[in-house]
Amino acid sequence: MDDRVKHAEEFVKDGKLTRRTFIKGVGWITVASALGAAAGCAPQQHEEEQQAEPASSSGIDAAAQAKADATTYSYACCSYNCTSRCLLKGHVRDGRLVAVEPGEMPGRPDYANACLRAMSYIERVQNEDLRVMYPMKRTGERGSGEFERISWEQAMDEIAARMEESKEKYGPESCSFYTFTGNQSKLSMQSPTRFAGCYGATTWDIEGIMGDHGASMGMKMCYGVIRASHDTRDYEQNSNMIVLWGRNLADTHTSELRYIVRARERGAKVVYIDPRFSSTATIADQWIPVKPGSDSALALGMINWIIQNDRHDKDYLSKHSCGSLLVRDDDGTYLRGPDDAYMVWDPAQNTAVPATTEDVDAPIEGAFEAGGVAVKPAFVHLKERAAEYTLERVSELTGLDPQIVETFAREYSEAKPAGIRMGQGMQRTFNTYQSFRTVATLAAVAGYVGVRGGGASHMGGTKANKPVPGETAPEFNFEEWADTGENKANMVKSSLIYQCAVDHDPVRTDFIWFSCSNFLNQSPDAHRIIDEVFPQMSTIVVADPWWTWTAKYADYVLPATSLWEYWDIYDRSPWVFLVKPAIEPLGESKSDCEMMTMLAERVGLGHLWSKTPEEWVRSWPNPESSSFKGFDFDEALKEGMWGMPTGIYDEALIAFGDHAYKTASGRFEFYTEEMVDFDEQVPKHTPPIEASDPDLVARYPLMHITYHDRMNVHSQHCDCPALHAVQTEPLLHLHPTDAQARGIAHGDVVRIFNDRGEAKIRAFVTEGIVPGVTATQAGWTPERFIEGSAQYLSHLKLSPAEERYSQTSSAFNDIMVEVEKA
């Protein structure tokens, strides 16, 4: 019997939450139809028919041609959160997607890309057993999985009424719309937040809760922008060393890996830094296995070695960084002059002058007095802080041999240049911004920022468009979309979402709409969400293509379209992705924009939602802009993409080649005034919070991390049958010494636990992980664990420093656990 049919039969036969059915997909959903039709009935399988080849003089060629003639092609933007943003070319036959291949990227024939996840995704998209097919209303207790099928009209009427009730009781801010990164195309991701603006509701700055904000915070401190992107092609051409710091490109960013491989073939040394020996480590020349959360200590040790050996770039530090800017001894703020100007010391005049003064050879060391105030250049503070990180101390903090640290620092400083690409793996610990800030500062000290083959960036690529002199026309006509009428959204840090629900601070969260988000599976401390956060909300709505863990706790579950079933647009200059439906939406699925339009009509906001999704998409490209010169929407739609004629395609662009930083001083800043109160005005290693608690470590001696791999972009690909050839369940990586001490053999079922929760999972014993550390892949959903979930182990602890500057980034890699044989 076909497995999919068997699962469907169990789905309607068991009708109750048991491990046997839950493990097989959506068997935990009990469906009673209010419309008189069984919503969970096994769908008829649409398998490709095998037809006899027609007899003809051309034989096989004629048959192949006939088959090809029956195939049409459609395109989609792979807008899930791996950041590659690949153009996918879908093969459609008889109304079904039968294959996916990379689409051509105008101007960049080298960039066509599609990974296993994207190519196999059509299996999941077209599997009715996995999709939410109809609007559903909860009939049992939250978490029971008991729902009934209702009509769209009933669903929207009742949801609107509940929303209006919350608004009446607590104000419009008590209604919130939470959109995550499950789909980042414009209409999908922005429709709920635009509706929130129209309604005066709350939206969430999502980077904190997802654990990705440390990178943005650290980059903004140094560069003034949150990404500091650097074109990976530049590494291929110009880097003598490439450092992949916590970035597993081979599994998670496949579109970039080819350039790293070519650079290595050219002779560049590739260094990979990570507690785990990943697929990327296999193509590197050196793997540096640091303890989780010790990245800033390693970088500070390297900075110290470079300065002590007089290898720092004094000219760059004086002219383009804050290194020569004077800092007051009394309060730690920058010395300001006329018109609030930043000041430097002019040796020729023996006085402080504005940093913009020409022909000043400003020193980066020394101590001076300016107007009766004792001052020092900011570099002095960095040098003094870095001096605390001797090779011996760095060895203790990182677990690396001192010789490895010294050799790495020397080779990095001698590479001239070396480029660093940072990844999410080096964040997600307490005060995680320190890692990104410190590594970027390392590149600045070496003089590698803003030079070809150098940089220290978080993402690849830059906005590659040539400016057109005198042109004022914007590329897109977004004015109408940006118009939310008399109201605007109330943006709240997502790090505060739990306390908003429980403590009603800073706003009360009573009604919440989740879209593009499996919130429960991707947020810390799942027990806390289930036991404390969700019970405080009167209404939970989930709009999703899939029966997710979060959907199980919703009051209403609405069927959303996938990326192959809607109209949308994605701006990734110099390209614009244009997406139309390749197949009919399954069941009664609707796009996020259609849902918001229906909701708006019921609360008196229909006049702000007067366009269909197709009309919105068609209205946005601006024919008055040079970027759309010669643009024909329907012709561009046939290829799924428009390459802007203003785009730069052949040149590998570098970040800050002009040294025009977006910081307040206009320079690279490693000294941050806002952090003086925390003694973090210059980079400082702040250790993981749980590993710093000796009592906790005594009970839970292993540090646990989660990582992204080839199987999942979060929870979106767990049920793609083609990927089961790679892996079918999450695995717990642990070192042989840790396994032996606990009597655990490779393949054993183990229990991993702490005070917050537990999970049962199969052990993967490997030397490719740091002793004292365990790791499992992020994204796997509870039905794929033997018991429990990795998110039962995690926590959300607010960081005073991060909250002061911006918001706390969830510390998913800052968890202490114990493991035992189950």
C-alpha cells in the first residue's frame, strides 16, 4: 500500500492524538466537518499516467517531443529563509508540478542555483495529507488537535468579531499580527503587517525571538548598517585567506559555495571556525573547533597578538575608524567640539580639532588634555581591552591550543588580504552581538575593511545598481501599499512577546495572528509558551499551508497558499522576481493578501485593500524609472524575473570601498558610547550565561547547540519524501569521550534533558564535535523526535545590554543539558 494513502487512512481512522498517528504527519488532527464533508478523507493520488508511445516514423523522438509539448514552465522565487533567493523553474504537466530546476539569472549565468530542498519541495506542496485544505475551527481544548471544517465566510466573520472584541476591551494594540520568515516575498510577508498598520494593531520586530538579532546589532555598531554585505565573488578573485566563521555554506547557502571552492583552487586558504565539523569543514584547509560562545575571545586574542606584534594598520585606524577619535576619561563619551563635531588630536597644533579637519595626522595612541578634559584616542581603549586576552587566556576560553591561536593570527595578518564571512552559528548565545562586533573589529585592525579580498561581512552581495544622474523616479510605486490610512502599526520588540502576553508590558497581547510562522517550533522554551503565554491570549489564528505544531494550539487554522500558488514579487536588486501561480491552490487555500483583504472588508478597511494580489504586483514596477526601461510585465513574467538595465552584473562589488560608513561618526566604530554603562564600550568577551553558572553546570555539564543543515529551512522540509534518502529523523551529535562516559553507543536512543524539558533522540557519536558539546539540527518538529522537542530545552533570558541598545537575541546555543541512555 502507498505510504501516503496509509497515512491518510490512519488520519481518519484513529481520530485521536497518539504517537502512532502523530509521527506519521498530521494524524493528531481530529476533523469533524460542519459542512457535511469529511475534511480529512484520503485524497486521490495524482500520479503521472504512463501512456503508450504513439507509433510513428520518428519512434522515440516523436514520443519524447509529444511529452515535452505537454510540459509548460512557471517560475517561483525561493523566498524561504536561507537567504539565497534562488529563481526556481517549475515543470508543469497536467496541472501538477513534476520537476524543478534552477532558473537563469539575467546577467549572471554563474548564479543559477537550486538545492535539494527547493527541488523536492513540490512533493510536500502537492501532498493533501500534509496541507491545511480548508478553514478550520477548534472544537476541543487547545493542543487537543480537535477541529471542524468551516467556510471562509464563517471563519472571517468570527475572527473579525473576536478581533473587534479585543480592540473594544483593550485597544487596537492588543491585537497583533506576527509574520515570520517562512515566506519573505513582499505580499506574503507584508500583508499581515500592512493590515496591522491599517487597524492600529501591533506588529513584532522578529529578529530577537528568532535569535538572529545579535548579528544585526553587532554590524550596526561597527558599520552603521545591519548586514555589511560583501560580494562572495570578490573572495574568489582577490582573497588569499577566506575565514568562514560559523557559516556552513555547503549546507545552508549553496549559491555561495562555488566561489569559495574556486578561490581555494586558485590558492586561497580556507579556514572554517565552528564547534562542529560540518559539510563546509570538509572543503576547508583548516577546521578550528572553538567552544560555543567563545568566538569573541578568539577574535580579541587575535587582535591583541596583531597589535602587540605591530601588525595593525595604523593609517586605516587613524583615518577611517574611530581609533583616532578622542574619548573623555571622565564619562567615557566621545569628545565633541563645535556643532557637536567629533574631535581628534592635531600634533602640529598640539590641540584637539574636528575630525573633518584636512591634513591632520591624528594619532591613535597617547593621552591628552583638551579644554581641561583628559582624553585618549578610542584605540587606546581597544588596545587595553585586547591586552587582557593573552594566548593562555584565549586558550582557556576557547579550548584551542595557544599555538593554533597564534598561528591563525599571524597567517590572517600576513594574508593581505583575508576575507571573513560570518554566519548565524557564531551568535545565539547571551550578548551574542559581541561576537560579530569583535570579528568585524579584527578585520578593521588588520586593515582589511573596504578593500578587495577583505571585509568582515554577515551576508553576501550588495545592492548592485548604477545611479542615474538626475533621476528622482523611484524604482517601485509603493506609495499606495504604504498608505495605511489614519492608523499605523505599533512595533514591539519580539524579545518582549512573552511578557506582553503574561504581564501586559509594554502592551497587552490578547489576539494574535501568526503567518509565515511555526512560532511554537521556532521560539525558545516551548513549555513556557504552551503553559504560560498561549493561555493568556483569547484568540490565536494561524494562517499556514501546513498543519504545524503551532496550528495545533490555534483557535482558527486558515489554509495559505505556497510559493507555487500565488501572485507575488521579490526585490533583490538588480533583479526583480515576478511570481504567478504555477498550479491551482490546493483545497480552498488563499494567499495572505487575500485573507487580509477579506478581513479588512469586515472591519471597515476595505477601501485600503481595493486591489487583487495580481493588481498589486502589476502596479509596483515604475515605468518612469530607468531600472524598468523597456520593461514589459507579461514578457518578464514568462521568465519569472526582470534584470534591471541599471544593474551591475560583471563587477564584484565590495562593502565600504569608499570608507563611507553609516555610523554617527561616519567611520568604522569599535567604540560605542551607549555601552559604557555595561563596560562594553569596546569589544569584550561575555561568556555564555548558562555555562557561567557553576551550580547549573554541575547538574547539566554538556553545552547544547542547534544548527542548520541540508535538510530543513527551519521546519519547512521535514516531510519531503525525496529528502528521506538523506535523513528521516533528528540526531544528537556527541563526542566519543562524552558518549563513553555515559555508556552510550552510536545509534542508541538517548534522553537529553534539563530543568525546562527533555527530548528522546538517536545518538550520533562523532569526533566532529567539540568534547563537552552536543548538537542537533534546528527545525525538526516534535513528531520527528522519538519524544519531546529540542525547543523544550531552550530559554529566553533578556540581556540588559542588548535591551538597552536594541533587543535581546534568543540564545539557542547557550543551553546546558545532560544526556543519558534512554
